[in-house]
Amino acid sequence: MHKGCVIWFTGLSGAGKSTVSRLLAERLRAHGAKVELLDGDEVREHLSKGLGFSKEERDTNIRRIGFVCQLLARNGVIAQFTGVSDPYEPPLDPEVTFRSDQETPGASAARIWATLERLGLISFDRSALAHPRI
């Protein structure tokens, strides 16, 4: 079981956001979760085409993305967005952080997974893992 939620990756370009988000998405899908991955470059191309990077335009982009994420989460989808990277404004109180320069993408994805479990956003039946059906 899982609730719809938004996992918002922020960080500088090349920090590993896309790599870690893909690993996490694969793991969630393997457990039957509905997942949509919204990549920042793709969103800018298709949802926010024509917007620049002024403060006002970045805010407009974020509001549009937030609206889409709200729709997805309301329908039980775990939405991931790989970040706005220019300029980088770190979140004030993130639920989880990872350092791609200090850990592997797999370790980062595991850290996020553990946080999702701790927050009660995901919960999967572990008995099937302990007793696989043949």
C-alpha cells in the first residue's frame, strides 16, 4: 500500500538527481506503486515552454509543476521531480538529503526509501518477500 505523494529532488545540475530518482522509481514500481517521473528539462519543454529563468518565471514554473504534482498525488501517484537547478535554493527543512559525492546512487535511493517508510507514505507486504511463491 502507498499513498500518493510528491518526492521533489532539488540540487545542482549533475548532482545525481535523475540517477537516484530513476532507481527509486524502479524500486517503487517493482512493489506495485504507480509512479510518474517528471524531469525538469522535460517539464520546461512541454509544460513551461517559453519561460526563462527570472525569479518570476521560475516561480511560475514551480506553480505549474506543483499543480500537476497535486493532481497526480490526489490520484495515488508517487510523482518525482528532478529539480530546478539555476539558481539552486536549498529547501529550508527537507525530510531527507543525500550527498551524491559521498554515497552511491543505490545508497541514496535506499535512504529515501527508508524515509518514505518512516513517514508512512509507503508500506509493502514483506511476507511475500519472505515466502516467495513458486
